[in-house]
Amino acid sequence: MSPRSPAFMILFVVSLIATAGNMGLQSVLPAIGREFHLSDTLVAGAFAISALMWTLASPVWARWSDKLGRKKVILIGLGGFVVSMTGFGLAATSGIEGWLGALFAFVLMATARTIYGVFGSASPIASQAYVADRTSPEQRTQAMSLLASAQGLGTVIGPVLSPFFILPLVGLAGPMYVYAIFGLIVLIVVWKKLPSGDVVRQPSPSGHRGDKGLWRDPRVRDYLLYGLLIVSAQAVNISVLGFHIIDEMAATGLAARQAQPFIGVAMFAGAAATLMVQWGLIPLLKMQPRELMRWGAALALLGNLMSIVAPGYFGVVVGYAVVSMGVGFARPGFTAGSSIAVKPHEQGAVAGLMMSIAGLGFLIPPVVGVALYEFVEWGAFAGNAILLAIALGLAFLSPVLRFDPTPGAEDNPAPDAPPASQPGPEGNR
């Protein structure tokens, strides 16, 4: 599959709109929480339910993408996105306008996010597997990097456009309605234009021998651990950012809603840094998973240390941008590396595991991170530094991650690792 093909561009837009909607919501969520007079930790904790459902649903969608076909699962995921964003907007509007009590409205908002948690992983899982089905191992790192860059572009569009969608009648809920409409348009385009993603799936030979699940397979286990550490740290940075900027701007006399453009600028800086990495540096340097993971963990660690020692709004923005550069390297590294490490019939399963990692990263770490931030401002970043130092050590010391998994590399490990179970992390039953 060529990155210039219509199918790839459609998948790019699918990832783009989902990320833009999520980051648009993330950019206004701190202000909504403050208007509802809820604690920062409660806001983060309520949305951990969504992450839990994402984690539980991801392996299910991985199996269904094998059975139903990639395109059908992408459509299901987009439908869940549209319903979730619309429900969230309605609940937020009801609370802000006083039609419902703030706490009850917030419960409905959390319920809408739970719907997204159930369906949200379907589209990225099926999109990643769709690309993996149609690229050779040699092409896959670049293809995965380009697909991941859609998420980077979404993190630019979401926060930057959200302030323009805060409209008189719907207020802070406005961005949710707009992204729901965008999601519906993309759903129609996928339905009408995306070539069928159906592929013939062969059961894994290990599936009848009761071997351990793919999540314990030595080919991918360290990729998963590394990815969990990276995603957990990123989740903390994203969850803390809005509250951090609101507090920094409060020192200058600005209210929470007035700080919204400053949050958008910070998220734009982080997204621009990610895009510079994924659209510029990775293709230019032709970096492979091993180098991507090492540079990614190192830069993310540096960005969190900068957030500790650099005070003020400018320090927050620069630190977040450096963290985003690191994540921009790291994500294509562990996703492409794990994809290359397994066989063609296991692509759906490994894509499901990658989405489970994303859910786990946003389950407990943001709650702990925001609680640490409320306790002491630098606490969240110090906790992240520990996670990222472990990830960096793993990238250099792991017998799996030290080697380049790209076919033809001189230092590849011998391909004699035991096969993985199919179709999901729990194996066949």
C-alpha cells in the first residue's frame, strides 16, 4: 500500500479526526471541571473508566477485525465516536446551562466517554491491521510512522480549532458537536470509498496447542512493556497540562475559560514537535524501531525534567514540546517493531495489544499524576521521569529491543521464537 493511495489517505483521515476530537475534548475538559467546581483528581478519575473499557474492548476488536474485516470494524469505531462526542456535548451543555446539576451532568459526560472507551479502539486497531496487511516488513516502519503522524496532526487541529468552536449557545461543549459532525462525514466516506478490508485469516498453529497468549510471547513482550511506560508517561503529561496552564495563568489574573487559548497554544507546540519528528526526521534519517525507541524515551525524559526546573508558562510549553518529540519517535518504534516481529496472520492480534496498551496507559497513571500534581506541582513530572528512565534502560538492555527487527538487518535475532496464540492476548480458548 502506497501512502499516496486513496485507501491510505482515508485511513489517515480516520485517525486524524478521532485524535482531533479527543484532544479537542482534552483541551476544554479542565475548564469544564473547574466550572463544575470539581477536584482535578476527580475529573481525571472519572475518565479512567473510559480507559478501562478501551483496554478490555481492544482485544475483542482485534478478533472482530480478523473475522468481520477491517472496514466493518472501522465503521463501528467511527459510529461509537460520533455517539460518544454527541452525548458528551449534550451532557456538558446541560450542566453548564444549569438544566442539570453539575455532578449529574458530569456523570453523564463520563458515561458518554465510557461509550467511546468501548468503541473507540475499533477504528485504530482495524486501520493499523489494514496497513500491516498491505505492506511488506521493510515498508512497515515508514507506513506506521505516517499513519501515526495523523494522530500528531490531530493533536494540532483539535486544540487549535476548539477555541473557535466555543459558541454562544453551546459554550465549552461546542467542539464536541463539531467533531461529531466531522466524524459522521468521515464515516460516510469510509462506507462509500474505502476498499474492502476483508482478508482471509488463518488460525495460528499454536492456537490448538494451548500456548501462552501473545501478551507473554517473547517476541513482543518487551515492546509491550516499553510501550506501556511511554504511553503512561504521555497520559500524565496530557492530563496535567491543562490544569498546569490554568494555574500558571491564574497567577496573572486570568480565569479558567480565559486560559483556553493558552492551552491550545501549548498543545499546538507539542503537536508541531511530533509532526516535525514523524514527517521530517524519521523519513529523512530512515530510522528503524531500535533507534526510534532509544531517542523517544530519552527526549521524553528530558522534557519532563525540563518541566520540573523551568517555571512559568514558557517553561510548560517548551517542556511539553520536548516530551511530544520523544513520543513522536517512540510510538512508531514500538508499534512497528512489534508488527514486524510477528507473522501476517497475527497482525490483528498485535494491533489489539497496542490499543490495549493505550487504554492501560490512560487508566491509572493520569489519576495518580493529577493527584501528585495537586499535592506538589513537580510531583507528576518526577513520577514520569522514573517511568521514562526505566523505558530508556529497557531500550538499551532488553535482548529483544537491542536488535533491529527489520528483515535483512545484520544483527537480527534468529527467527526461532515460539509462535504466538491467535487471535488476542488471552489466546484461543
